Amino acid sequence: MATWNLTQMQRHLLICNGATCMGAGAEEVTQQIRDEIRAHHLDEQIHTSRTRCNGRCKDKCVVIEYPKGTWYSVQQEETARAIVHESVAEESIIYAMEHGERQRGETRIKGIDKYRKRKGPKKKAVLFVGHGSRLEAGNEEVRQFIEQTKEQIDPSLLVETCFLEFASPNIEDGIQLCIEKGADEVHVIPIILLHAGHSKLHIPAEIEEAKGLFPDIRFTYGQTIGIHDEVLDILKTRLAEVGFDVNQKHEETAILFIGRGSSDVDAKADFYTIREKLWEQVNVPILECAFIGVTTPTVQEGMERCIELGAKKIIMLPYFLFTGILMERMNRMAEQFKVDYPQTSIDIAGYFGYHPKLRTVLLERMNQALDGTSTGMQDLENFRRYVEKYGYEHTH
């Protein structure tokens, strides 16, 4: 082991080489910093050391500078090189010393206290998980829906919202936020219509990972909305809003029931089961299924099928919770269908949105998780068996 002469050292950079940071590119960050030091002949003034985990894995890759006491989150090469010149953008600073006090960047999570007190009553947290959308309006609808639902939730419960993808916070951040606020139990409730890959694999993977990080926290898992009588009432409400009377016979009307689409055979079977249950409650000769992606029949094929069967009026009925890119695409499809099939009356009904019966179902799923009767716990067990048999690379 070399012994360096550090008498001229002015700054010491500690570069995290823990497992999480290494997986996020810490080796490249290390080389970029050292290359920049050499290129500017600063070897004697700036010393670098690799370290093990520094306890800020969410901010990967982490670099600490002493004697300033600044912690950096390095996710781009320009940030790594800027550290050498003390010109790092504020958004990449985790902690900075100001007037002798350590200040956390506004965009940085607080993190978990290393030695949390365990005295006193336990706090329970309910973490609702939305899918997330590239369209921010859809994410905001989820947040507002949960805000409205809070009015019917015991105020002693912590309630947070997170997303699978496309929006913040993600599930990992959501769990950490619950624990930061003192939760000893976290009940994860998916805001997802059908039981498929997201609810079978992706969310359980996040929960299992959290169990490893926080072994003293109790986690439970709720079930998806699934097949539920209240869902049928929501669909009938949306049909009524476009002038469809469920108590009347509609001999020349077809309903085109449109789902997101999934490669999961169980999810597709459940979708067709819901269609059958709905057909029993609406007096139409034609109720066709279609999917906007992943599987068939497509929406175009479903529309053509309705027309072939003789429908003079077609109602497109979305099986979607909130707005999003796919919902906007469906609206554009409806406008194009009106142009392509001028002899047919075409309407599009609304998605679930803020329907009060959606809150009823979600609260039921929450209470099942809280009282231990949710089938979601079996999903966690099924996921563990799946990993044992096939392995699992969690990239969602």
C-alpha cells in the first residue's frame, strides 16, 4: 500500500464505491474526477479516496468533499469534472455547510434516521401506487383523487401517493417517505385495474427490496381493483353520461369496451369477465372488446367488427382510471372514426376519474390490507417463488 506525501493537500474527495453507486457508474465517476485532476496538474492539492457505502444510496453516485463538508450527487460526467473546480450546479449538491450548519438541498430527501427511537405507539402508513403517465395531467388526477379519498380515511394513518413510472415519487421514494415520517408499518395499495405484470412482479419486487433495507418495518400489500360490482356501476354511469339509458333496449347500438391491453392471460381473462357481467346489465345486441395496445383485437378491429354486425350507433367505453397519453390517443381515434364512418353515430364515454364508487373500491382494498385479509400477501409469496424458480432482474 502506497504512503502518499499529503503535506500540500488542500482538498480530499471521497468517492463512494459501494454496491449501489458502483451499479450506477461510480467507477466511471472515479476515473473522470482523477482524469480532471491530472489534466490540470492538481494531484498535490486534491487527493481522492474510494470508500464503501456512504448511506445516501438514493443520491447515487455520491462524492464527499473535505474540508468543505459538501456532499455531491454525480449523475453526469460534467458534474464529476466540475467538482474538481468547485463549480458544481446547485441541483447536484446533497448537503452543503452554511454558517457552520449542514443544509440539505431542496430536491433531496431527508433520509432515515440511523438510530430511530422505537418507543411509543406505532404509526401506520398507507402508500397508494398509481401507474404514472407521461402526461402530467394524469398524474395530477391521481394525486387529487387520493387527496379526496383522505377525507374517508382514519386521520391517524399516514397517507402518501407514489407511482410505478413516469412520475415522482417512485415506489422506493414513497416507502422511504413513509418511514421518514415515522411509520413502522407500510401498507402498499395499487391503484391498478387488472392483475398483471405490474401487480404480480414490479410492485412486489419493490416491497421485497424494501423489506431487505428496512427489516424492522412491517409491509403489507393490497390487491388490485379487479372484478368488482362497483366497477360495473361506474361503467354504467359513464354510459349514461353520453345518453345511454340502461333501462331501455338499444337494438342498433354497440358498445366497444376498450382496455389498455396486457400480455398477461389472467388480466385479459378478467377483462372479458367484466365485459360479460356488463353485458348482462345493458340491453344491447353487441358488446365487443378491444385493446389500445399489446394485444388484440385492436380498437380499429373492434370498430370494424361492430359495424359488420350492423351497429348504427357505437359507444366507445374506455376501461381507464385516469387521463393519459393512451386516453388522448383514444379521443383522437374517436374523431377519426367519425370521419371514416359518417353513416354511423359514434360517441366516446368518459374514463373512471373521480367517481365516488372508485373511492369505495380503493378504500375496501386498503382495509383488506390493514386487517390482513388482502390477497396481495399471496402475491408477495408468489413473487418469491417466481424469483426462486426463474430469477428476477428488477429494471422497472
